[in-house]
Amino acid sequence: MSTAETTAVVAELSSHQRRMWFSEQLAPGNVGYLIQRALRLTGPLDITALRRAVARLVERHESLRTTYRQTGDGVRQVVRDSGPEVFELREPLTLPPGGERDEELRELIERARERRFDLAAGPLLRVELVPLGEQEHLLLLTIHHIAFDGWSMGVFFHELAVCYRAFADGAEPGLDPAPGFLAHLERVAARPKDPAAAEYWRRTLAGAPADSGLPLDFPPGRHSSGRAHLARFELSEPVRQRLAGLGRAHRSTAFITALALYAGMLCRCAGTEEIIVAVPSAGRAAGTEAAGLVGFLVNVVPVRVRCTAETTLDALVDETRQALLDALEHLLPFDRVVALSDVPRQAHRPALAQVGFDLHAPAAVPEFGGPTAVEWPIPPLVTRFEVELHLEHRRDRTTGQLLLSADLFEADAAETLVEELTALADRWTRAPGLALGDLDD
């Protein structure tokens, strides 16, 4: 890392940032590389305090004042000493009552999504406040993924609330100094390389399939729009209880049991005997200094799961648990894993894993102390995979969103796969000792 000028620090990109930068070059403006959250704020709002709180977060976190440029030595990230203005107070929006009101807000959010970010010029974060009434506002965040990830949102919202409450009271926020993002990247890069990790991935991915095997409705094109078909569902309470019991019996988490069921459904639908599923790894752990980092640190971890017609759900949960634990124990940047594998690349399709999976807790909402914040749901109409399943796990319910690439599948394919998944969950959890191929007998 070297000081290029008095107002900026220039540094090499991490492997994650480099992967995202190249993806942006291949498909400029692809909305699949954006993160959006919207909050409806009800009650008295101190707009000046909110503006100052946003500015303080940009000042605190290097990734929010970073741009990316091509140099003679390759792509570099440029971190400015002072942050750009990212807060926008929009014109008041008069909304009709009922469903038309929701449609107006959906269109507003869609227009914000279509405004492209310039990675070289920045900023890569927009915070828009839209007055909807005398004591009602919409707070909309739109962020490029190269600067942010899911974990970052929790840090951002927590600190935004702390700063807002302090500024609204005429005080200074009581936050510890933010950990340095570039310093963290340097420490990670300086860690000794583990030859066992490289050998693990060579061995694990040897002879792996070139793609998921799922039948496509349309051939892959030269570019992906990122657009997706969405199907929502909720697991029934009996299925939830049986999955929980299965997890206890196999010393597995809800993540593992759901991943096993998902992998089994994909193999069944594709007519294959194995599948590689991409799962996220946050890149930092709770309770560590890195937990306070805002930036793009999430890694993609490919998990190879075998599931034949003779496989039982009991055996599949055990196999998935071991495969996931082994993969997390040998973490390497995803692009490095791709390079180590002998899996043939297919033009215009995601490398190594075409299907993704995640299970998470409900998204955090900031507590501003004055106005009440409620999540305004934004349908996840974009995907970076060909098939992507997101589960949200609460104490009393589990809901899901299945996304299919609109470039590859008909609109009704998402609903069809959801029907396959929920039907399999119901039948197989009733008889986890039964082989997959015997379920219909």
C-alpha cells in the first residue's frame, strides 16, 4: 500500500474485489451487483441529524469512500481522505392510497436501481430520503456490491442509529474507532499460505460436473441481465419440526439440513447424482475486530454434495455436514478455487457452481429512538446464479425465496421448483431413512 497523493491511498484489490470488478466490466450496470434496502420511517424525523449520521459513516469506513481505477500496474482501489456526499433529500412524493401507493414506491425503487454506479468516479453508495407525508419518509439505500455485503448492512444500520440518536440530542456518537478495511486486507494477504487447502480443493473437485445438469428453457447468452423470476413459499410447521429433529439427530444446524434437502431436490430434478452448491462465508466472525468492518469480504464457498437414487435423507444430511465443514476448514478465495479445479468452464455461465443457497436470520432494522423504522420489502428480482434459494429462519416460521435466471428459465419454472422442494420436504422428512428413488413408490 502506498500514498499516491496527499488526499488518497492507493492499494491493490482483494481477490473478492477483483472478481466483482471484472464482473462489472463484463456486464456494466448489471443490477445483480447492487444491494438495496428500504425503510419506512414514521414519526418526527431530524433530517439534519440523519444527514450528519450518514456523513459520519462514510467518514468512518474506508470502503464507502473508495473508487476503482485501471492503472499501468492493474486495477487499484483509491481511498480518499474525505468522503463524498451520498445523502440525497428527494422531492416529496404524494402517494395515492391502497395498491397504487405500493406501485409508486416500487417504481421509485426500480428507478434508483437503474441508476448506474461509476466505479472509477464514485460514490458507490446512495442514501435517498423521500418525504411521503408530514411524518412519514422512505429511506432508500442503494450500494454497489464491491463496497458492501450482507454483514456490512448490520454494521451500517447499527452505527447509523447510534449516530442519529447522538446528533439529534446535540451530542457526539459514542462509537469506538472503526477497524481499518485496508489494514485488514493486508493482514489477510500476509497470512501464510496453507498448501493443504489447495490440495483439498484439487482432490475434492476432481471429476466434478461442468454444470448443475438442470434443464434450461433458453440457451445461455453472451451476457446475463441478472434479472430473475421469483417464487415465495413458507415451510409448514410439521416440516419445520421434522427438520429440527433431523438436525438434532445428526448434530447439524438448520443451515445444513436445509442445504441437504435443497441439494437433493436439485439432483432429483436434474437427474444427476451430485451437485455443487455455492454458499456464502462472511469473511469475519462475531466478537472479533473484523466484525465491525464495512466492505466486500464475503466469499463464495462451493460445496460438492453427492445424492444418488439410493441416498437416504439421513445419509445426505451427514454427507452435507461433512462436506460443508471440510470446505470451511480449507477456505480459499473463490477465484483461486476455480483455478485449482479441473472443472471445464462453460461460456457465459457461472464458474464451478451455478446454484446458490443461503439461510439467515431476519434482517436488522435500526432503532432511531424517534421515528419508527419498518422494513419496506424489496423483491429480490436479480440473481448472480442460475438458481438461488434464500431462506429466512425465525423461531416460529421459515420463509423462502427461490430465484431463477430470467435469461435461462420460463417465468413459471420458479413456482414449479418450489412445488418440487416443498413436496420433497414433506415426503422425505416423514421417512428420512427412505432412499430418494423410492419416495414415489
